[in-house]
Amino acid sequence: MAATPSGVQRPIPTGDTHDLAVGLEPLLHEACGERLGPIQWFQSSWQRGGAATGFARWTFADGAAADVIVKLPVGPREYSWTVRLGAVEHEAWGDAQSCGLPVPRVVAAGEMIGGYDLGWLVIERLNGPALNQEICEATVQELLHTAAEFHRAAGTVRPVEGRGEVRDWRELIARSREALDYVTMPEIQRWREHLHRLERCLKRVLGTWDDRPRDTWCHGDLHPGNAMRRADGDGSSGRCVLLDLAFVHPGHWVEDAVYVERQFWAHPEVLGKTKPVAELARRRRDLGLEHNGDHGTLAAARRVLMAGCAPAWWETEGSRAYAQGALDILDRYLHIFGK
């Protein structure tokens, strides 16, 4: 069922989101003023439960055309941030400012379709593949630089407000200790010792982390698989663009930096000499954004909290290399918060 402006509940196509999208396609064409061409919907296992996605062609009023992606339904947070940051006037589509956006340009969007209370987006189709297909130190730097540009852009369209991420870190660390009784992680005894040390200083760790400034709109899901490139027409690979804004939240910028760093705990060699926290701080400084304060201690707190959760998350995202990397993080940073 879907809500309508009058409050009447109307039936909508049932089944997965692919069925929903196909059923609403005629209404979508109507909402787009028939400027949207035929949609080639595609479906894969990772999309189940999320938005249906399709390729299409958009024709502008002057006859120019662009390849686009159609997504529906889109949640309110992703819809809001994608439109706030990516909406451009059609006559400015090719302007330098529009082509420099760190998020996809929005061709058309709506929070209703044919009377149904459903968000939908038509955004530019970016060059593939995602950055995770060419991962290296330079790619990580590119991702971090774009994150700083995202922070700046998000801060200009909406004041940062709210508490942001809420996690019961005490419960997660307790679950990690319990998990050691049955998981097949390497170095179980070493894990017991480290988690015991973490619990002894957890109050100080949480005090540091909970008192952090929340003055940044963090991307919240910053990884190379959520980034592609926009061709710039000069033969280069184009600029990096961040996708999937469903997890944007108020917080401290080190959250995005440590999120990136954590993905390479199992393979630190990929980072080379790049330190994500320092690199993001440097790029923020270049853009005139706040980068001072004791972000080193904040980053250390975030690291030990994330590392301490590795046993609790072992069944879903564990690997021997990651477990070793998380142990190394605890070795390196726990001393900051006491013995």
C-alpha cells in the first residue's frame, strides 16, 4: 500500500522492487514529461530489498541527450541529500561548477509518483567501473579528497545538527568477549587479553568519543565501491563522484577517515605512505575547513572501538587478515587510554 495526498491507501505493485519499478514505469514517464526514454531495468541479488535501478536516456529541451540512471523507491535521507547536493538547472548541465560536483548530477526527482508516496531519482550515468576495481594508494587519496569536498558542499546546503551515529559500544564489546568462546578466529588468547584491557579503559575511550564535536555531515559509507568517475572530456579519467547518500549523518570528520582506513587493516600495503586521517585533515585544510583539535586522539578512540568489535562481527565480515589487523590496531592505540 502507498499513502496518497488525501490519505487514501492505494495498492501498489507487489513483489520485489523490480516488479514495483516495472509497474510504475508508465507513471514515471508521465512525471518526467516524456523526456525519459525506455528504461532497461537490471536486477541482481545485492539489490533485493533496495531500490530498483535502470539505464535510460534523457532528452533535454534543446534536443541534447544524456545517459541516466533511474532509481526507485529511494529513502528520504538519500533522496534529500542527493537532490540538495546534485540538483542543477538543465541549461547549466555542462557548466564547470555542475561538472565539479562531488555527487551525481540530478536530472529529475520526485517524492511522489502518480499519487503514490514514493521517492524516485533520475541521475547522470557515470563512467564505470567503481573505484574498487582499480584500488591503489592514489585511488584512496582521490576518495579522501572527494570526501573533503563532500563535507564542504554538504555544510553549505544545511547547518549541521543532531547527534548522529548511536551505537551501544559497551554491548558490542561484551558480545565480542562472548564470541571468543565459539568463533574460529586466530590468536584467541591474545584477543581475550586485548579485550580485557579495552574493557578496563572503555569508560575513558567512550568519554573521548562521545564528547567529539559533531560539526560535519559525514558520508557514512565511504568506500571505493561507492565512488565512480565523471568524464571531463579532456581524455583524463575524470573526477571522483560519491554515490549512495543513504547514510549521511552529523558527526566528526574522522569517522569518514577511519571508515576508509579500516577497510585496509587487512592490507595496509595498499595505502602505501598515505595515512587516511592525516590525508583528509590536509585536504580539509586546503579547502578552508576545520581540521584542528585533538583529532589524533579521536581517531585512536574510533579505531579501538571498531577493532574491539571484530569478534562480534566475525561471522559476517571476518577474515584472518582483518583479525590480525584489528589486533595490531589494539596493540598500537590502547595504551593511549590507559593500561
